[in-house]
Amino acid sequence: MRFKRVGWGLLPLLAASSAWAGDKGYSVLGDWPVKYVSDSGIEAGLKGNLSYDYVDFDRTGFADDDAWRRQELNAYVRKPGVFELTLGYDFRNEVWLDNFFRFSGAGGDLRVGQFKSPVGYEESAVGTTATTFMERALPVTAFYAGRRLGVDWTYDKVPRWYFNLAVQAGGDLLGDNKGRTLGGRVVFNPIKDDAQVLHLGVAMSNEKRDDDSLRVQVRPEAFLTPRRLVDSGALKQVEGIDRLGLEAIWQRGPLLLQSEYLRLRAQRAGAPDYSADGYYAAAAWMLTGEKRSYKGAAFGNAVPAREWGALELALRYSRVDLDDPGTALGGRQSDWTVGANWYLGQHFKLQFNYVWTDARRRGVELDPDIAQVRAQIYF
């Protein structure tokens, strides 16, 4: 079975854990020497994400597959609290990632370059190495605007508050998505201590595309298939695209509860406006007692407290509604996902997801069940 290729591919690395340990105590399952720090405090290093997936569908018309999902590599030079230069590329998907220069001072952080647009917590705030599930929830994937060139300002020096404002224009580094986007995100933490974190956020953006068009579509929560089960079709005469995101997340010890509501509205000239929305709710439990880190108004990975790693179970319901009678019948889709994660040290993760999909569009129903597994190396 192709499942074996994914899981067994990690064994040689794990077996080498005891052999690869230098004078500084580095090991395969422990810390890795992927950065250098000068006497003046300047850091230079690498960050990466290598993820290999296998997916199995229980319905004809969907092809089982195994392939690289991501091959991301980022290089950076920074002095914390002063500046940062980051360059990133995904060799699997052939796209430029975050590429920017950031200056930090008493007035906050000013960033210039290509970076993520602000609406859609799971995409805009959470890195690809720290996702609880293998894929983002349906509405996030459907409405997220991607990366753009621009400038933004972040301020987190007011206790319990996080502010981000962005002006993005000119498309992206691949020459796509030309237009202008204005956006922002505000997060409030009414509770934030060692025991628990309560995260309440709102994000908004307005986009004006040069080609005056929009198409909203989404795969099931398994990205090795190219099929989109719901699709608004091409919308023309679009003067502006408004996005809204509402975030509510609570972590107490090993328990994480997360939800998000997203809405999109396309303002059109000489044609009816188009609206679509969606939401998800998820719960995750670290069976081994660890909790996720929280920094920059986002949750990261858990660091195992035991040599053999940490275990996590998760459940999510997500739904997206692309139907707007009189404008576009894009369809409705809902997914239930159960997941299990095994964190092997600080740089390896095995993920398993089982997804029950229910999609309806223009009288046609598709309901594939999906089993998928991922082997991930991140640093």
C-alpha cells in the first residue's frame, strides 16, 4: 500500500536519532542547528516544511494519489526587535512564499514585500507547519485571497491587543492577482496567562481586481485531488470584493477550541451583487498533556514533553455556502473531519485525517469519504 511509503519513509531518520548527536546535544528528535547567531545578536537561518501525503477516496471519479504536498524553504536574516529579511519558495507548488523586509521599533513593525492577506485565520496567521488538520477548513480555502505585494504595520505593545493594517497592490511575485487590497486584523485577549488563552479576532478587507472578475470554488479537504465540488463560476463586472472574518479560540491546558466565520460579498456594476459565507468549529485535545504555543496572535505547534513524542486527537465541522439565488448557484458543502497527530520530537509530525464530505450543487450530490495521511518534516 502507498500508506507504507509515507510512514516507513521516516524510520531511517528516527533510527539515526541516537547516532546524530554532537557536542551541543543536537539530535534528530531534539533541536536542530538550523540558525547561526552572531555576537551582536544577528541571526541567520533556514525554515522548512517537507510534507508528503497519501489520499484514498471511497468513490469512483476521484483518483487515489500520493505526492508531495509542500516543499517549502525559507531563509532569513534578522535581529529581533530591529529588522528581518525573509525569502521563501515552495518548490512543489512553484510559488513564492513570504518575501519581505521588516523594520521593528517602538512604533511597531513595518513590513514591505510579499505577505499574506489578512482575512482567514487558518491561512493568514497560522503557518503550514502548525495546522491541526491536514488542510484548512472549507470557508478559509474558499475565501482566502492569497499573498500580495504591499506594505503593512503591526502593533502588539498594548497589553492584550494585536493590530495589523495592510495596503497591498500590484498583484504577487508571480504576476498574478493584479489589483489593490486594503485590509486589517484586530485581536483581543481578555484572558492570556500560563493556564489559558482566549483569542477574539476580527479581520476585514476590500479588494479591487484589475480584471473585474471573481470565481469562488473549493476542493474537499484533500488537496491532492483537483476536483472542486462547489463553484460559483466566473463572475464579471466585479467592482469590489469585501471579506469579513470573525475568530474565536480558547485554549486551556491541552484543550483547544477554535471557530471562525467568514463572509464574502462581491459588488458588481450592472449586475446583482454576490454573497457567500461559511464557518467551521473544531476541537483538539493533547492526550499527552502538552499545550500549543501562542505568539503573534496565533497558535503554533506543541513541543512534546516525552522522548517518544506527543499525541493529539481532533474533530472539525466546516461548511461553505456559495449559493446566491439570482446571481450564482455555486452549491453548498459540509465536511466532518476526525484527525490524529503524532508529534515525534520537535521536527517530525505524522497526521491522519478521515473526512466525510457532503456537497450539493444544482441538484447534483457528491459525498466522498476520504482517508489521508501525511508525513511532515519541519524546522
